[in-house]
Amino acid sequence: MSKVSHNIEEQLRSELFDGMTIAAGGFGLCGIPSTLIDIIRDSGVKDLTVVSNNLAIDGVGLGRLLEGGQISRVLASYIGENKLFMEQYLSGAVDVEFVPQGTLAERMRAGGAGIAAFYTRTGVGTEIAKGKPTAEFNGETYLMERAIEADVALVHAYTSDIQGNLRYRLAARNFNPVVAQCGKVTFAEAEHIVDRGELGPDDIHTPSVFIHHLTQALIPNEIEQVINRPRPEALQEV
């Protein structure tokens, strides 16, 4: 059965409501679902809780939702390069729950696996542990972390077949697999959509069972930072 949508905007908008939780894949600008994020921006939905490693940069990706004042709470591992995010956090306009990066990934994975909570040593004895239950295992203190389930999850893939089996490209894989798992409804955008059977079983990173709707990615990838190595001939001239 094909999951390719011929009206992704209508389908995504039908799932949106004020005060909802949205999880989005990506790390900086790498692997972010920009096409889907723009639909949310244009919908005007507000008071959003956003779960993502960070909020990209000013004016790009989730940063566009910040500009519209649509986000009220963020679960992220760091503020990153987004100046507006930093300003809104420091002013109290946006509530931020900082989550260690590995814990953030595991909380989303747990949400998709039906695991209500888990214990980890990460964060014990720090601000992260405030108000959270602890337990001892083998003489060590562990912190209980609750799973994350999003009302809607957004992911970006390099290749998808029409059934919604996804393959990510290199580092763009990042948080996308666990984000796809934790959504009650998951929307995927892909740079390339191929026919059924063109992705081998071992080439699939996210099985189609996690994907509800699929669309063509329309917004070109952007590079956050360009670092060039000097040409060998230039080094010889020096």
C-alpha cells in the first residue's frame, strides 16, 4: 500500500492542535524535515512543545516556528547556534528542559517501544536530576527518565519506497529513526521516492510500520558551517 500523500498539507494540518507535542529529527541543519516544518509554520498552530536535539539556526527549520512565537516549550540537548532561541530562553518566553543527548534519544526510543520509563546514571547529582525518582542498582544510583511520546513526529529521509520504508544518508540519520518511532502519527519527507522493492531489507533504517504519511522533500538541504581544507598546492606555495 502506498503511503505517498498527494495532499500532505491537508493531512498534516488535520493532526495539528494548539498545545500539542511535536518531535522533529535533525542535528543542526543536518537531516531536518524543512518541508513539513513549513506546513506547521503556515498553519498558525501555537503553544507547541517541541522535542528535538536543537532548533537549527535563525530562520531555518524549527527556527521558523520560533520566529512566529509558536513554540512555548522545548526539550533539547543544547541551544546550539540559534540566537533567537537563546534570547527567548533567557527572557523566559520559552520554557526549556535540557536533556542529555543520549537520554533524549533513549526517551524517544522508549516511547516508540512502549516502555514507560527507564533508569540511567546520566544526570545523577546534577540539575538534570531535580524532582526525578532515583533507585540503586548494584551499589550505584540511577535516575529514572520517562519516555517521550509525541502527538506528531516529523522526519527527513534520503530515500523512501512508496510504502514508507526509509533510508537516511550518513550523518543525516542522527535522531530521525527514534523520532519516527515516538510519534503517534509520523510524517516523513524524502529526497528520493522509489517503487516498492527497490530498497533491500538490509538497506532500510526505519521500517514502514512507523510511517503514516510520506511526501517529497521540496526544500533543498542547507549547510550550517563550511570548513575547507587548504589545497595541497597552496600549502606548497606557503
